[in-house]
Amino acid sequence: MLQGWPLTFGAGVALLVLGILLGRALTLAVDRRRNQRAAGEQPHYLLGLNYLISNQPDLAMVELSQAVRGETDAIEAYLALGNLFREKGQVERAIDIHKSLLHRAQITELGRMQALFSLGLDFKKAGLVDRAERTLLELVRRDPDNLSGWHCLGKVYEEMGRWQEAIEIQERIQTLTGARDNRLLASLWTERGRQALADGDQPSALSHFRTALRLDPAYEPGRIGAGDCLMETGDIDAALAQWEEALGDDAAWAGNALLRMLAACEGTDDLARLETACLLVLERHPRSWRAMWVQARLHHERGEDEKAREVLAKALFERPGSLTVQRALWQAYAAEDLDYRELGGLLDRASREAKLVDPYVCLRCGFKSTQAFPRCPHCHDWNTLAEEQA
Ligand SMILES: [Zn+2]
């Protein structure tokens, strides 16, 4: 669960919280100086904030620990200290500190909100999603306009795979901010459809995919999901029609949809539709190794084995690490009893000349994967996938 913590979101939230804290704390510090009160405790507190600003968390922690030792009503110092512990991975200490704030009788409503939010983040980081959910629900119940709270709660539901709630919260966030993001909503509906499909509930799955596509007709993962669903119900024609709609500007998803078309068409007499789709993808994405691979299969089906080998060799230079392409080449050489040394030389050359390692990369965090993903497995951001090019 700890790896599941979305770094980008976490960093964003941390910065946000830090910003709020610094703003509040500095105002507080100025007020205090003006009042000439608690002068003895100020140095540690201000030093701690200085270290926070200059990104020296260890020193900040030392100073803030001193500050809370001397001055028990310094809520901001406790909040900052707890957040530092969380960022350092000492989640239990963070939880203790933030909980202790909530037990104070004289805490302000704003202080309570900040403590609840921090505690929610602590629980989330610790993988205690149920407790994170309860804490954040308490926060948004008290403060229904708390965007950070809703956002974090939405992420908790995503982690729990509770897509219905994640969708409702996203709707709410978009109403609050007035910023419409249909692609994000379509992504969540698509995940809901995927989940229903995995549970064997095809009618619900199809309805969820269709909702996603009403929100964003060009959302390829939604098209692919709808196609998968129709394929499972035996409606191959309708499935192919959905996948054809996914052969657009995005090379990763276009290749993905094309491979599904191959799986559905291969072995049948009707390859014309697959052929048209393959040429379309190659025209739009001339370097798509998946389309090349499909083209090789089509050549093979027609008995044009030499052409098939040529296309596979081309695909190999685009994606030397692809076992699919390598295996197809070995099979082609074996089937015709060709000289393996030639193939060995080809593989050598391809791996020397090519720079590619992984086919997909997250544009937000740089995470690389051999599988396509609508939501980055690392930063948990939506629709940041791109096909890596040499
Ligand atoms: Zn990412």
C-alpha cells in the first residue's frame, strides 16, 4: 500500500499544506512579535520554518521539536512537525502528533481542519485506507468546500477501487472549482466498467463504458473496454467497430486496439477489416511496432513469408526487446529452415542500434511500463501515458 502513495499528488498536497502553514505561521509569528509575547520560544519556531523553506527537513525537525517542547499552543509547529515525520516515513509519529491536536479543547476550527487533513494523509500513507476515509469524511462534513479534503478522499476511493464514490467526488470537485474535465470523469467511468467486466457483469460494464464515451467520445481506453465487453458477449462485429474508433492519434492505444482486432480476426476468413485497420495505424504511426507485427501476421496469412520477415526485422529495430517480435522471427526462420546465424546477426545489430527499453512512459513522472495504462501505476495521475520513441 505504501508504494501506492501517489508521489506527484503527495508532493502537491505537501506543498499546499506547507504554503498554508507558512502563511498562517508567519502571520502568527509577526503578531506574536508585535505583542512581545512568548519571545523566548520564537527562535526555534522561526528557525524551523526557515529550514523548511530552505528544504532542510532534518534541521527543521530539530527546531520544531524544540518549539513544541517550549510552547504548547503552537498548533502550526505541531502540524508542520507531524507532516515532516510523515514525509520521512515515520507515519506513526505523525499520526500521534496530529491526533493529539484533535484532542485539544482550545483548538480553533481552522486548526481542527488542518489536523484532520494531515491525519487523513498520514493514514493514507500508512495504507490505512478505512481510517483515512473516516477522517477525511469528517473533514468534508465539517467543511463541505474543502477542495483538498475532497481531492484526497477521491484518491482514497480510487485506491480502494470504489469507483462509484470516486466519480461522485470528482463531480463534486468539478462543481466546486467550475472546471470541467470530461476526460478525467471518462477515465473513472472506464475503470468502473473494467471492474464490472472483471466481476462478470457485462451489462453494467457496457453501460459504464458507454457513459465514459458519452463524456468523451475520443477516450480510447473507454472504446477498448467497450470492445472487450462486446467481444465477451460474442458480438464480434460491434467489438471491432469499437476498436476501430480507438485507432486515432495516440500510438499506444491505437496499437493496443489493433492487437485486439488481430486476436478477434485471426483464424477467420475475413481479414479485410484488420488489414484496413493495420494500414490506417501504420499511416498515422509509421513507427508503431505493434502495427508492423500485425502486418507481418497478415503477410504470413497470405503466404508472403519473405515480406513478413522484412516487416518483422523492421519491428525488431523499433523494439529490440520485444519477445513477441523476437519469437515471431525465430518461428519464421525455423518454418523455412533458414540460417539462424543470419538471425543472430540481426538481433545483435538491433540491440546495438536501438535505444529503446520500455514501450510506454508516463509524461508526468517518467514511470516506464510494458503495459498500457489509463492511470499511471506510479504517480496515479490520469491519462499521462505516451509511447516512448527512440
Ligand atoms: Zn506517472
